[in-house]
Amino acid sequence: MVKLLPAWMQEDGSDKGLATGCDIISRDAYARLKLLSRWDKIDQLNDAELDEMAWELNIQWYDSTAPIAVKRAVIRSSDRVYAKLGTPYAVEQIVADYFGTGEVREWYQYGGQPHHFKVLSDNPSLVNSNLDLFLKLLRTVKRRSSWLDAILICLTGEMFLYSGMAVRDH
């Protein structure tokens, strides 16, 4: 090792503290750089690697039991959701990532009480088999002062309707 500093600087407490701080910062920066190299390979990562990446990113609404496609979508959108936590966008993004499409209607859009909202989706599994998961995820991303009024499942379809009428006069 080549000593570039004079002996009096090597023994100075301030210099040692500064050097230690620089070491910590550079280690953290290196760890983040390794993480960045994985962003472009999210589609090639397996379950365990995605779980580790979500842990490193501290994604609080991440569900390790979700299918791999959902995990990838949640990780991809995590920065946008973190930037907008507590807004309808965050709720809509979580619904979209985990359950398909979804929409948030604020209280003033349907004549409700202030600080209330409804979630609209076209996925019946949102309320059938995944209600507990949805409510847990919702508590993580919504404003604490907001209250869920209802979850509305909006289904559309085409069908043939036949009607008939008979009149009998005596």
C-alpha cells in the first residue's frame, strides 16, 4: 500500500472520520449500482431474486406469494407508487398490478362523505378469494385519513335477450 498522506494526517481523528464516512458512502453507492444493473433484467430474475430485490427496495406492499408476473409488475411500478403514496394513483396502481384493472372514485365524484372513496374493478377475484390481500395492500398505500366505502365489481358482457308479450281480450 502506498502512503500518500503525511504521517500527521494519517493520525488525525478528523481525517480518519472523513475517510470512514467516505468508505461507507462508497459502499452504499456500489450496492445501489449493483441493484441498478438488475433493473434491466427483471424479466430474467427468478422468484427468490425478485423477493430479494423487493426487500432491498423496501416495497411495503410486496406480496412474496404472488405469481411471478405480478411480482415483476409491482417492482417495476414501485418508484412511481412510492412517489405518490396516499393518492388515488397509488391505490389504482396496486389494483392494476395485483388484480388487473381498477379505478378509484373519490367522494366528490359520487356524492359521498369527505375523505371516502370507492374502488371499481372488473376482476371478481378482488372480493372473492383475494379480499384480505387487497385490504392489507390498501392499508399500506392509501392515506390514513381516507375510508373505503365500497368495492364495486363492474362486469359487462353481450347476450341475446328475447322478450315476448301476449294480450288476450275477452
